[in-house]
Amino acid sequence: MTEKLATAWDQRFSSAARGMRFSAIRRMSALIEKPGIISFAPGQPSPDTFPVDAFRTILEEVLAREGAGSFQYILTRGLAPLLAAIREYAAAKGIVAAASEVLVTEGSQQGLDLVARVLIDPGDVVLVERPSYIGATSAFRAAQARMVGVRLGPEGLDLDHLRAQYRAETAAGRRVKFLYVIPSFQNPSGISHSLSSRRALLEVARELDLLVVEDDPYGDLYFGAAPPPSLLALSKDVPGSRELLAHCGSLSKVLSPGLRVGWMVAPPELLAKATMCKQFSDAHTSTFAQATAARYLKSGRMPETLKVVRKAYGARAQAMGEALKKELGDAIAFTQPQGGLFFWARLTGAGGKVSDAAAFAKRAIDKGVAFVPGTPFYAANPDPATLRLSFATADVEKIREGVARLGNAL
Amino acid sequence: MTEKLATAWDQRFSSAARGMRFSAIRRMSALIEKPGIISFAPGQPSPDTFPVDAFRTILEEVLAREGAGSFQYILTRGLAPLLAAIREYAAAKGIVAAASEVLVTEGSQQGLDLVARVLIDPGDVVLVERPSYIGATSAFRAAQARMVGVRLGPEGLDLDHLRAQYRAETAAGRRVKFLYVIPSFQNPSGISHSLSSRRALLEVARELDLLVVEDDPYGDLYFGAAPPPSLLALSKDVPGSRELLAHCGSLSKVLSPGLRVGWMVAPPELLAKATMCKQFSDAHTSTFAQATAARYLKSGRMPETLKVVRKAYGARAQAMGEALKKELGDAIAFTQPQGGLFFWARLTGAGGKVSDAAAFAKRAIDKGVAFVPGTPFYAANPDPATLRLSFATADVEKIREGVARLGNAL
């Protein structure tokens, strides 16, 4: 009966839907509901960093000053004070955006989905970093994109590989619609493209007339050196590159993911289509959440908020790095992250230890610690020895305990 | 230059995006920004009805009790207390929904978009009422559905026409994916399907094995007699019909549209795909908005809120009906609405008066009053004499003044 029903539904679904699956991270998250598990799996920021007291003040202000207006429908583009605050916040990071170039989105995730919907026809190519962010590749897959990986080194994209992949796809008669990158503290690899690599990427985009979708949720989340400016900020130095850039930003990792407030900065033509698409997708992002975010940004609290966030994550990242060295030694290889939320590591197999991250993940859960194997982050040809560890949600003590359990699981 | 750019962008866009336009209502809304205009155009509820003081109390509770948790990521399906509150709210209206059958959405709008994305391949048929809601048809059009209208009479759908349209499309080799209906106080027509019409529709759905997407944002918004139970509530009387129903509900029209909280109740197979689709669309609906909605529903305030809303709209609808009769006489024909937000009217052309609603709308704006002509609400073959007037946002005095201006514009 159940099987018959499932078949009947398969015939009703769109071809896109037939390919949809719950993400590997979600499935892993279900496992970690077990009591006592220390989880390095999810991509969540630490709730310890959410400024709840400041939010209380801000919310009182929103109700007192805006009243019923903050509960009403607004235009899809976004609440005017938030659009202004975003443009100011972006300007401080070297991004000059006209009013016609900014759209408020539900985190940066919606920006990626909108871009996919307005650019991709089934079979069109999207170039992605190897590895890349699952939330993005899920959206591109749902638009029935063909995803093609480009090698990512410690300094950024392998631009020769980018050119080669672009040309191979084009020569095969396929349209390469865009390249998707997270240039700062990438999820999952933690890699930041260097300044020169970013500049060179903009030149190549211009050379190939290739749209670049820049996802930047982690750019402000550094505890070592600040990353170089975003591609969008750097585009002013590379004539003609600006009109090839769509930039997605978010408050999720630095203020609160639960607000679901992000933004897209893109050329007016692209932004107008994305706005039309958002109009029938959800009408607009929560007015109340937008009013709260706008007042928070305008209140002048962000520099202090960022200071708190950077300090918390810096301490946790340091603790995790030290513990990994101590407990796993040469069985694991990684680069100490300078920002973001993740360690990206590789099991070396040294001393005959396990080198398959999926097998290791199963053993780790038995020992009371969870993480995400690296395989789902690859468009194709995964490296099964890779894994991602988040240091964001567990405190320093739990991090030490969790990594000790990883040592036991080895 | 601009033209060249526009062409270049057209080549980059997906075929769905090339067909996207800003809605007629949005374009009309831009016009009514003029100072002094009285607007009967938008589909917004009245901010006078938003319980701002109660929200203040609720927000304090959310911060005090849930604190940082209300700013964190949650599972896509929705916040557990809100899912529970929605199931309770629905149960009071005769809808028994299992936990696996409910998804929190961004208003009912997102439910419609998700249904379209997981069911429609380009060229698939969606049957829609004649006329129908623009926000829904925009989402279906973006999924590249072929929309086919079914006649709507004062008692509900013309079921012979429904069968005929279904069979014609199927005979032509096309797949009819679903029928979209707003059975209570439809936007724009104000029509409610009668109880017997609803039961008969469920029988026909069963006979044709046809999915029905029931959109129900207005069911609680009555000031005359309550409408019959929803199709979903009635499905228990028609064996086999329940598994053919997706039901979209919302707090937008009875509590606050700015919260962007709605829900979908659907068979588990369909709901799971919609949830996967929402996962990469926006991760989840604002935690904070969900926590607020959950506490509001659980607080026991809804009966009083509904009383206030119904009273306010009842008075406005009565004032508009009286004014229309007085000022426009036999030049306009309409049925007095018993709920919802709209008058749907038809220019009769009596006494040689204008009978084209688009021409009338232009003249009306010159006289300082705005409304939406009916044409965009039709999938095809529009009736150009029809128009939609919202009585929701203007108070009784403004309604009288606005209708007097309509009289002048005739």
C-alpha cells in the first residue's frame, strides 16, 4: 500500500521534485538529537552570541515607533529603513550599491534560490567550487542545473581549471549560466581566496563574460586577519566586472539566523527579476524581522556585536585546533581556520587508522560525538577522507570533550 | 546601451524568468502613492485591526521564556509549539492533521509556490477558477504551467465545466496536475462555494483522481454567516478525497500579514517534498515570527481578535455597499459580500456610462480614488467590465468619500 502510494505520488511530482532529497546535514542533525551527543555537525552559529538584551530594547522601540506598520504587508523589495541600513553596512565594506540594486532576502539562502530560478533552465551549467555549500547546490539541483566542479586551492580557485571547465561545457553546446563562490571562509573548506586570486577571478569573469554569484555570509566572521574585500567591493578596479556580479549577504552568522534577514546586491536587470520571483514566492520577508534588523544596524551596536562574536569563535577555534592535534595527531590533517564556523579536515590513514570519513562518523556517533562527512559537499568525485567539524555551538570545554571522543573513535 | 543590456540579460535569464512580470496590483499600488488618493486597490488587511498591545505582551514573553532560542536556526518544518498551535487551531475548524501533514510557510503564498514547484513541469495543466487570485497564478505561471479556467458561479464551481476542461486537456495528451480553488470569500470574486457544491467538488476530484489545492486565507473573515467548512474538513465525509487535498492557511488576514506565518496541510508524501523545497528556498520561516505566532494562538486571544476584525470589516463592507448603490446606481452590479476583503463588481454600461474597467480606473485615479480592474484575474478571455474594490484599509468615512469620487469619475 505504502509502496503503491509512493509510486502514485512520483507520477504526480515535477521532475525537479523527483530529484529532491533531505540534505545529508539534516539527516545527520536528526541523529544528534540523542541525549548526551556533542555535535560538531550543524552550520549553526552559537546562541551564546545572540544579543538578547539588545533585541529586547530594539523590539520595544519597533513597537513604540512603528506600531501597527511593522505588522503590515510591504513591497517585496524590502522595508525602506532596512534597505538604507544594508546599503550603509555594505558601504562600510567598500560596496557602493544603488537603491535599485538591493533586495532583502530570507537569509542569503533565498538569494541563491532566486538566482537559480531566474537564471537556470534544465541542463544549464553552474560552476561550483570543489567542495561547495550543500544549501546552494541543492537549490541549483532543484533548478535542474548541471553542476561542474572547479578545483579550490589554499589561495582560491584554480583559474586555469575554471577556464578549462567553462570551455569544455561551452564546446559541448551547453550554456554556463554562472559560477558560484564563497570567497571568504568557505563552507565547508574554510578557505579564503587571496586578494590577488580575487582580482584574477574578476578578470577571468570578464574574459569569459561569466556571471559570478558571490555568497558572503562569513566575511565579517574573522578572528585572525580580516579577509580581503569581497569580489563586489573589488569590482570597481576591474572595468566591466561589476555587471557580472550578484552578491548575497546575511545577518545569520553575525547577528541571528532566526531573523531570516539577508540581502542580494545585483545589477538592476537581474535584481528586478529576482524581486518578481520573490513576490510570488513569499510576498516579502517578515516586516517585523526587517524592522528589528534595521533598528539593530542603525543603533550602532554592530561593531560591539562583531567583537563579541569574533572573540567567542576565536577561542573555540583555537581549542578545537589544539585538541585535534593532541587527540588525533597525524591521523588527521587540517589548516587552522582564521574565520567562519568550520574546520575542514582530511583523514590521513596514518598508522593504519580509519581514512573513510563516513565510517568514522558512524563510530563517532557511537562514542557520543557527531560531525558531517565531506562527501555531500562535492558535485562529483568526492574525497571520502574529508570531513567538516563546526566549532561554533559547543563551548571550549565541550569541544575538548568532543574531540577526545573523536580520538576514542579512531 | 540600455536596450543592448536588456537583450544581453534576456539571453541569460531562464525561460521562466523571461515570462515574469511585476503584478498589475503592484503597478497599481505604485500609482496610489500619490498624496490624497483613497485606495480600494490593495489586498491588505486594515492595520487598525492589528493587536499591537497584545503583541507587545507576547514579545516580552517570547524573549523572557525562549530567549536566544527564538533567534536560532530551526528545522524547516517549523517551530514545534507553532506546529502544535496550528494543529489545534485547525482542529477547531474540523481539520484533523497529523504532525507529518503540517508545514509552516511564509503566509499561504509560499504554500502555493511550493506546491507549484514540486508538482508542475513546463506545459502541465493547472485548472483555476474564473476569475482567480493573481499571486497564485503568477506562481503557477513561473512554473510554466498551462492555466485553464473553470467557470465560477454564485454557488461555486461549474462542475460540468470542470469535467469538460479536465477531459479536453487530458485528451490533448496533457497532464492536469491540480485544481486551485479559494472556496471561501474568494479573491477577487468574494464568492463562497456552498456546502453542497463543496461536497460535489470532492466527489469529482475523487472521480477524476484530481489533486485540489485549497487556499483558505479568508475562511475566518466573515461578518455575515460563517462559510461552510473547508474542503479539507469535509473530506472525512468523502472516502479517498483527503489524500487528494493540499490546504493552505494563513494568519495574514486575521492577525498580521507582516509576520508572514501561514501553513500547509497535505498528505505526508507531498508535504515532505514541499518541505525539502522550502529547505533550500529559505531554510525556514523566521523563528522569532513563529514563536510570536505560537504564543498568540496559545494565549487564547484569537476569538476576541476575530470578533474585532469581523466587526471592523462588516461595518466597512456595509458602508461601501450603500455608497456604491447611492453613487453609482445601476451603472454597477455587485453582490454584497458576507466576508473577505473585496467587492467584485461589473460595470453595466447603463445610461451610456463607461463599461470598460481599465478606462474607468484611469479616470478614477484622476478623481483621487484607486481600484484594480478585473482583467488580470482571468487566465484567459477576461471580462473587461469587471473590477475589484477592497473595503479593508479605508475607514467608513474614507469609503464614502472614495465611492463619491468613483461616482464623479463615471
